[in-house]
Amino acid sequence: MSLFRFPLPLILLAACEVGSATLGDDPLASHAADAPVESLRFTVDSTSRAELETIEARVLDADEDGYDDVLFTNQLSATVTLLWGRAGGVGPEETTVSMGRAGSEADVGDIDGDGTLDLIASNQDHGRYSIAWGTGDRAFGNTTVVNQGGFPRGVTLADADRDGDLDLVSVLEHAGCTVLRLNDGNGSFAPGGCWVSATNAWRAADLDGDGHDELVESRTGDVYSSAKGTFARTESLRLRASGSTGRIHPYDVDDDGDMDLVVAGAEASTLTTFQNDGTGDFREWERSVVLSYGPNAVGDLDQDGDLDYVSVETFSYCDSTWHFGWGAQISPREESKE
């Protein structure tokens, strides 16, 4: 019986010639906890995509239908692909949009406030962002270009000034910093300079349950809270996974309405979940073995209550493989919160 949760073909690739949480005494402090026993393992399914050079993946409910979708950034083909979620898995329905050559993560959100979701990607080679305006029903229409110097790589949408619209956060690789550009409410971003000297990817999530997103620097664990048109550093989440910390992924793992944190080990062999008590207080809760492929993104893609992950590989800067790790419990999970 096939293990695939998405009806996509598996094709062999040919060569292409082209511990516990320590957060400190502050609003985001953590209970100390003994490391839990390993409780989750993954079965990996893979599918190949020719001449895409997929370099990043992000899990999010792009069309707000209750199912996790996967947003892939494809550098060689200069596209972004949304693989749509459904009951029991993802695909085969997908939407691919030409967005220019993007060297890091794209994002999706209602940028112009018209009630439809838009796509945004950074085009580092041309010094700009591309925005594909949503037309509804999983479709996108016209594209707008927004200029940005400093070699922009990756975008995250978050409301910095708490005015109800999505502002733009992006790493500027050559400038060695992150830029914050405020949205005027109609989808136009004001110019912005270096906001903070940080060059790691960002994640936006409401960690403390106050209705406003925080930004988490995805490798250091530094947390920035929105206030007065900017984000101010409020805490460093010193989360440990396999001795050192890789990517940090906000996700509601226990489906209780608040954002937990899933931390990949720096060697990408494990995932450790830190459970949120609803106020931004975290404790280590679950540890997982990821087997061969480290995660680019996490979610519950098949809605079975267990964490899944997505990982991408690219060969010779050309053909790509998308790996889907389907989580399954191997020992009882502790359900109660301390």
C-alpha cells in the first residue's frame, strides 16, 4: 500500500548538468523540565520536480480553509508553488505563479486589505520584491514590483504598528541587516532602512496570546514585540535541541489555540517541541527523530494530530526533491501542562 498522503508520482532523478528550554525571568519565561522520551517518528515520502531548484518551503493555511498548505520557493524556474491542503494530506491541486528569481522564502497574506490573499517574494538579483495580487479562489493576477537595495533575501509579513495591515520584514544580505517597511493599508510599503542587525530568517506568531504577532529570529530565538511602528527585542528564547539550535518553527502542535515552538537541531536530525501554556511560557514537551531529511517547515499536513514536516533538496542547481515526513506516535504523549 502506498504511503503517500498526496497523489504525486515518485520519479528517480537524473543528474542535471545545468534539552530543556531556558528563557529567563521575564514574560516569556519557561518551566524547567526533564527531557521527554522520544515519542514521534516519521515515514518519509518523496517526489521529484524537474528544473525548479526549490530552495525553501513554508507551511501555512494560505486559503484559510482549515487545511495546511505548502508554499515552495523555486529559484531556477523563478516561480512560487502553492501545494493546496485537503482532508488527509496535500495535493494534487497546486497553483504556480511567476514571481521572479527568489533566493529565499516567499510569504502570503492580504497585503492590500481587499479580503483576498496575495503572494510576495524577494528578487535579490534585481533588488526588488514582487507582489502577485490575489483574485480569489486560489488564483493570482497582476504583479507589482517594489524596489529594495541591499540584496533582499526572504520576506515575512507581520503587523509592526498594530494598525491591522501587514508590514514587510526582510533580510538585506549585503547590508547585513533586516529592513522593516510599513504598509499604508492599501498595499504600498513605505521606504525603510536597517531596523536591526540580524540576517537570519524570521517567523511571525502571537506567542503570548495578546492578539499581536511577535517576530522570532528563526535561529537565535530572539523575540521582538510590535510597538509604535516597529518591533522591539523583548527576550531571547534559549531553546536547546540536540545540544544546539537550528531553525525555530512556530506551530500549534497540540491544537489548543496557542503557538508552540518546534526547534530543529543544528544538525537537523531531531525536532523538539516546546509547549506554550497560552501566555508565552514554554516547556519541552516532545522529541522526534527526523531520519534523513531536515525540515524546512512543519505542520499537521494530514490532520491526524501528529507533527509532520516538509524538506526540500536540489541537485546541481536544477532538479529538486520534495520530502514529506509523516509523523506517528511511538510512545504515549504527555497531555497535561505544568
